[in-house]
Amino acid sequence: MADKLRIGIIGTGGIAGAHASAYKSFDDVEVVAGADIIPGKARAFLDRFGWTDAAAYEDTESLCMRDDIDAVSVCTYNTQHAVCTIAALESGKHVLCEKPMCVTLDEGIAMMRAEKKSGKILTIGFQPRYNNNCRKIKRIVESGELGKVYYVQIGGSRRRGIPGSTFIDGSKAAFGAIGDLGCYSLDLSLNSIGYPKPLTVSAYTSDYFGKNPKYYSEAERFSVDDFSAAFIRLEGDIILDYRMAWAMHMDICSDFVILGTDAGLKATAPTPNPLWGSIIGGEIAGLYLMHDKCGDPVTTPLRLENTSGNIFTMKVRDFVDQVKKGGSAPIPTSQIIYNQAIIDAMVRSAKEKCEIKIKIPKI
């Protein structure tokens, strides 16, 4: 491999800018191509970042046909994650795919099979994992301080925070709050407790705010969920209680709570938190251990840790480093397929109004 990793960016919309900014800050990376189905969009994007010599394409296939590209970022809207990722893997490229992994469990399985066949890295973009307080929560659980974990509560909530663009278009985003913020909540909670296998999901979704012009100016375009809740059974007799809202008549759905047989852990979010609506972006107001001391229940505030640097840039840097040294995926699909299985089951459960059993085939 040449000294500089040669990168292509597939999809040049909003989130692609964050990938581009990260790549531009690295001396050992060169962005050589971009692709977007909207005519002229990729060219304008590349020029904006000063990559005037990079090639612009209006389809994924043309970019993937180039054998001088080492890796790609897939930054398309959700419904195109799987097809673009698979095309890149099949053409021999490493892939950093934005969250959520895809739309359905079947798509996720197809992505993993393409990954396995290609021998290339496929990592999924959950940058909150690089936040030191999110890492601290995981370390506390792994230390055994909580005893056996049996219940996790997590939620994200904006009182008024419905985004626009393709986020509210079901033909492109597939789902709303579930895919935008819900997948982050699932990754934070599952990663904190070791990513146990999901078994069943009972879920509810609604769209009362997004489709009401009283609350949202683009109500006529809105075709996804703006609220979701689920009761998820995990392997090891663990319950995950999940809530997510883009809009509601309440300040917050819930704090992040992990209950163990020896102690409980609670992380509280700053209020208001208009971007994330919870601690899933790593913005934690307080971290508390609740346990017994000398027979009395006590609450111990824990020290919060600073995170130096931009966690999004850290995510992209980790991907670059693993590709250059022939390493492994920083955020592996073997974990995120569980996240995707839950999302898939939530959508089906809400539609069918029943509990869904999750079955993930061996890949």
C-alpha cells in the first residue's frame, strides 16, 4: 500500500462533510473520488474541500470499479447503506459505513457475508464509543462492581427536535428516531454490558408530532416515526427498556440506568440537550454509583472524564489506522448485527403489534 491511503466517499450529503473534515486533517490520507446520484453534487462537494483533482461520479459502481482506491466511507441515506457497502466490499475496498448499519436484518446479514468473502474491514460509525465517559461506564460494568446486571434503561428525548432533509422521508431513511438516535442508544447500552444476544422485542412507534403541522412545518413530507419504545429481552436474563423521541410533551424520557445485584449505575444528561436528547453522545451531567455501605443505601458521585479531541475524527482515524496496519474492524459487524436485529424487530413488532422473536443465522 502507498504511504497515503486513497479514499473514496460514497454519498456526499450532510454527514459526508464530517468524514471529509476528518480525512482532510490526516497527512497520510488522500481523498481521490466521490460519488452521489444527484448530478453535480459530488463535484461541488469535492471542490468545497479543495479536492479539485479528485474524480466525481454519479453512481457507486464507477467509483468502485477503480482499483486505486483502498477504502471508502459510505455516507448515503439509510436505505442505500447495504447496496453501496456490498458493492465496495466486492470490489476489494475497506468500508466505514455510517450508522445505522442498514435497514433490515437480512441486509445486515448480506453485508456481513460480503465482508467475510472479501476479507476486508467493515466497521460501523458509532463515534460515542470514543467518549471517555462512555468508556468509563463500560469499565465499571466489566469490573464486576455492579454484580450481575439484570436490567438496563436507556432513552433519548428531544422536546422539539425533528430534523429535516432525508431524515423524515421513509423512502430514504426507512425509519425516523429509531435510526437517527435509537441505534446510538442501543449501541451504548449493549456495548456497556458486553453486547449480549437479543432474544425478543416488543415495540411501539408513533408519528403524532411529525405529521402535525402544529408542531412541524414539513408535516406533509413526514413518513417515519418520531417516537419509539421497546421492551427487549437479552441473553443472560437481562432486560433492556428503551425509549426514543424526536418530539414530545416532556423534558426527558429517561436517564441511562444499569441495575446490578450489588450496585446500580446512573448517568444523567444535561438538560436541555437539543442535539442528542440524552447521554448517547457522551455529554453526561452526572455519573452515580448506588450501593450499600455498612448496611445503608448510599449514592456515590463518580468523577467525569474529559475527552480530548473530536470523537468523530477519532472514529475515522481508527478506521484508517486499522486499514493501514492490516488490523480488524474497530466497531465490528459481529456486534452491530445485534443492534440491527433489534431495530428490524422493533419495526416489525410495532407494525404487527406483537412480540417478535429474533433469529440470527450463522454467518
